[in-house]
Amino acid sequence: MAMARRSASRLLSSFRPFSLLLQPLDDAPSLSAAAAAASARRGMSSASALRARDEKEVARWRESMDRMRNIGISAHIDSGKTTLTERVLYYTGRIHEIHEVRGRDGVGAKMDSMDLEREKGITIQSAATYCTWNGYQVNIIDTPGHVDFTIEVERALRVLDGAILVLCSVGGVQSQSITVDRQMRRYEIPRVAFINKLDRMGADPWKVLNQIVSGAETPDTQLMARSKLRHHNAAVQVPIGLEEEFEGLVDLVELKAYKFEGGSGQNVVASDVPSNMQDLVMEKRRELIEVVSEVDDQLAEAFLNDEPIQANQLKAAIRRATVARKFIPVYMGSAFKNKGVQPLLDGVLDYLPCPMEVESYALDQNKSEEKVLLAGTPAEPLVALAFKLEEGRFGQLTYLRIYDGVIRKGDFIYNVNTGKKIKVPRLVRMHSNEMEDIQEAHAGQIVAVFGVDCASGDTFTDGSVKYTMTSMNVPEPVMSLAVSPISKDSGGQFSKALNRFQKEDPTFRVGLDPESGETIISGMGELHLDIYVERIRREYKVDAKVGKPRVNFRETITQRAEFDYLHKKQSGGQGQYGRVCGYIEPLPSESDGKFEFDNMIIGQAIPSNFIPAIEKGFKEACNSGSLIGHPVENIRIVLTDGASHAVDSSELAFKLASIYAFRQCYAAARPVILEPVMKVELKVPTEFQGTVTGDMNKRKGIIVGNDQEGDDTVVVCHVPLNNMFGYSTALRSMTQGKGEFSMEYLEHNTVSQDVQMQLVNTYKASRGTE
């Protein structure tokens, strides 16, 4: 009882500091449905919970949550994400001068804090920051655009409540835009779109809108389904002029024109809609109302009754539809030319949800992983997810998203995944690579803690609940490299670097080749692995020798094959005896897993305590196929019979019997080699189209789409990864440096017979020379 009183007083004390955040509003927003449901589930009604606490204090933290936004900025590579974030930080007063991603001053954008990012002009690691706009706190994560660093986008989206999808007004919806959009759908993220670069030659925001909207017309319907975002959206702004004549924007909700004056566009000047644009603006506003009416009943009623739609009515309808993920408002501008960023920030506040409006679920480990709806308020017990790790100057830095409760410096927290109790030695808010010490943080915030040993994806609580958050999607690596330190003295630093990077990045894997004894690193592509080799050299002062990039092939079987193997060994004392019978067959294409084991034995031909050892033996055998020594997948192993010996049978005997049985029948199952196939999108001047497509055919690429965009041709093709090494150099020489391409993993597919023979012969030759 005393313990319960102590915990209640601790809970009450957690609300005192929130009075410092913001002054209370007269009309505080009501608790979200998620909060009410969670409170009811814990056996107390929302009303009784409010009565039990000081009403004024509760209203304060509730408003502080309502005035908070957690957003990510994601897009195709080179769409202007980091440039946009730089402007956001400048206009919100977080930085006092603007630096470009590849500026002449050599400083670089604030969010690209790594030297490599500034040199290459790309974002490698997602960076977190926070700022204040119109009394709202906005937590921002700037994510990489390159597909090789897709895990950075995955884990950012996993913990965010909303996002800005940046699109290029010239390039339109590109391959990585589709990947990012798919990730946003997976994590059910409400979003606004921002069509950037309206100052560029060839800018056409309406073309981009047609690509995003559902039912965009393309000649190839299959390509349309694959390559268009198919969103329910409409523009909430109309540009005043385009390309060199781009001057400002007209807001279709408020019916006002905005121009951006001053050296850095910091002065937003509002005026009436230009007379020559009245017809276009009214047409686009009606279009916006029609589209929102399709997904919002309240607006639809007013629209069908021909009632005049007021700005506040339209704004409320857009917010409801956006939070419900039924509509995406589309903003426009040019981040580089400092136009359109402030209205976009207003749109983030107006239309994206606060933490209490997003439904987050945890799994209750005490109730067989039953799904639990989290309230998203500081009133509940602490639930926080470690979504990103970094090795900082003061030890491991762990980024946390707090879903429920309060965390304080000096508190004891529990890692539910490991069962360890940990003290929080230091709590900080991140601003790129800078940090600000804070004493506490509450639900909805993104913070970092030092000195907490954990893995990416671990859940922390205050010990009163045993919840874990659902994990994120981690793609399999597609490419490997053999690396070794040039100097034997630097082996310790080399191992330290690999261990750190493996812990930080779930898509970066380290293994040992059992035949050659080489250290093998695996990742999402050439750039991904090159960056890590370069970081080992710069950050750990270790020069590494790098082998030729190797593709992560797989093996699989194409038909059923029987096995009947007896493992019998007598060498004095207890022998080894185990017999396994059954068959292997390919898994159906729609199955989720890559390996299945079924025990179909009737009776006790093999005692049940030996079955796990048999399964383990088959799993081990599948780690290395006999064709080229790569893992075997999409295989089902069925055990139908066997025999055991009262004295000589053991787990080891049956495990060895399984390994030898697999090798015995593998060749009869007609094994084939699978190779990773990449979806490649090329954008080249039309004059080079013939040369580039001819080269793609030589690389055994299958062209699935060909589109014209102004003077450029966009070619989409599926190409084996093994044929894409060094392609960036080849494309530059073919197109006089004017061509560009992006590449992402599509699937593993069967190689042709001649390639299979070549790979098998190479593998046998390498085995023969050892």
C-alpha cells in the first residue's frame, strides 16, 4: 500500500515541471481517443483520472503535447531535403546563417555534420534536431535519400508522427520517392508533400501532381501501378510564375498571395491574389475542395449544399483527412531560393498530428504479446523505444522516442528486452551533432541518453509494465566485400570499428569466410560499403585492404528429392547412430519464410528429444549449398521416418545424419542459383538514349519503362546486380557526364544456365587452389 502511495506521488510530481513549458489555454484540447481507451483499459475512467490530479497541471501538459510535432523529411536523392531542413532551422532561429550542402565556404549544411557528408554532398546518417515555430515545438529528423542508407529512413519513420515528402518539380516522382512513400505507408505516417525547385529550368509542379494523384495516365498500366504514388491529394498553393520568374505563392485556403523578401527570404509579405491569377486560383481552390470532400463527410455536406466554404472550415477538413491518412496536402516552393518554406512550416502545424492523435501499439510480454494501445501521455508509466545508436565522444549515444510517461536524469529504467535495470546518467536533446543537457523529457519527445548499453529496437520502461514496441523492417544485405587491415598492429582498432558499425546499422553485417578466413562485410550496395571502409580509415586511423565486391547470391531447389541416410560410427565406447528419412521440396512462392521443417513421423521411430537436433542439422546444412557455397533458401524439409539406437543415438549423431542427408539429396533436387536483381532508373539526355539502352542490354537488363521528360529520357529496367559494378563511371563516359541513375533492390531471381555454369566452375577452381 505504501509502495502504491509512493508511486502515485511520484506520478503527480511528474506534472510540476510541465508548468514551465507553456501557459495554459482557456480551452485545453480534450484527451485523445487513444488516451481515453488506455486509461479505461487500466481500470479507471478518463474523468476519474482527471479528478485525481490537479486539473490545471493536466491542462498544461496536455497543451504542451498538442503544441508538439515529430516530423521527418524524406525524398529521392538530391531532391533538396537537407537544403530544406537548413532553411527551417534558419527561419525558426536555431541557426543564424545559411550554408549550402556543397557551398563554396566549405562549412556545409548544419545537418550534414560528418566530414564525408560535406565532401560528397549527400546525407549518410539521419540527424535529429528540434526548433520552435509559432509557439510549437517541432522535432525534425533529416533522412538520407540514397537507397543504400534505407535503414536510416526506416528507423526515422518508425518513431515519427508525420512526415514531409519532398519531390523535385523537374524530376517528378522518382524511384526512391516511391520507396520512401512505401515506407511511409508501412508505418502509417500522415504526410504533406512539398514540390521543391520551382526556380529550376523545366519546373512543372502540375506534371508532378499528376504523377502523385491516383489514376495518373501512362502508356503502360503495369508500370503505372508500380511507379506512381496513387495518392489522394491536391495543391493547397499555386505558384506565382515558374523557373526564373518564380516570385511567390498563392494560398488556396486563405486566398492570399505571399512573397518572400529580404536577403534570405525571411520577410513574408502577404497581399491580395494578383488579378491575372483570379480564375486559375478559384479553379484550383474548387479542385481542392472537391478532392477533400471525397474523403471528409462534413466538408462534403457543405459542398453538396452549395454553401460558401470558409477558410477555417476548409482547414479543419484538410486536417481531419490528413491525420486520417486519406489526403495529402501539396505545398510548393524553392528551398534553395528561400521561397515557400515558412508556409510549409505553418502546414506542418496545421495539418500534421500531435503525439496524442497518433495510435501507437506495444506488445504486453506478460500477456503473450497481446497488442496494447498506448495513451501517448505523460500520465502513464514510461515506455520508450531505442531506435538509433551512435558512438559519441562520451560513449554510446542512444536515441529514444518516448511514447508514454516521463524520463528524468538519474532515474532507473528497465530494458524489457534484456531484463537489465539501468540508471540514466545524462539526458540530452540533439541538434545535429550538438547536444543540450536537459533534466527530464515526457511522452512525444525524441531525446538521447548516454551510457546506456542496449541494441537498436530495445524498449525501456519504468518497471511497472513489461511492454515492447514492434520492431522495424530491416532489409537483407545484397553485396559483400572482403576487408582486412594492412598493418597487423591495427587489428584491435579494426575489430572495434566493425563492432561499432554493426551495432549502429542493422543492415551492415560482419562475418568470417570459413574457407579463406577473411573478414566479410555485407551491406546494401557499393556506396554503403565504401562509406564504411572510408570511416574505418578516418575515424579509427586503420588502412584496410579491400577485395573485389561480391554479390550475395542464394541457392534454392526446383523439385522434390528423397533422402534416407544412416549415420553409423563405432570407435570403441559409445558409438554414433542415427537414421533420418524424408524429402526436401521447394516452398510455395507465396510463403513468408525461407526455411520450413515439418516432423511427419508417426510413432516413436525417433525419440522426440532428438527432433530439435535434426532441425538444427538441416538448418546448418542450408547455410552453405554445394553449388557455390551460398545459403539455400525457399526450402521445406519433411521428416517421415528414421531409426534410433537405445545406447548409441545422441543429438550429435542425428545432427550429423541430417547434414549428410541434405548433402546426399541436394543434387537430385535440381538446385539453381539466385542472384539479386536491381530496379534501375536512368535519366539521360535523349541524344544518348540508344547508347545507354544498348549498354543495358549488354548487361542483361530488361527494360520495363521508357518515358520522355522534356529533353531527357527516363528508362526503368531490371538488371542483375552482378553486372552493375562500376556503372556510374560507364554512364558518365557514355553521356558526357550528363546522365544520372538510381538503383534499389527488387528481388532474387534465377540466373541463366551459362552464368550458373560459370559461377560453379569459378567456385570449384577456388576450392581446388586452397
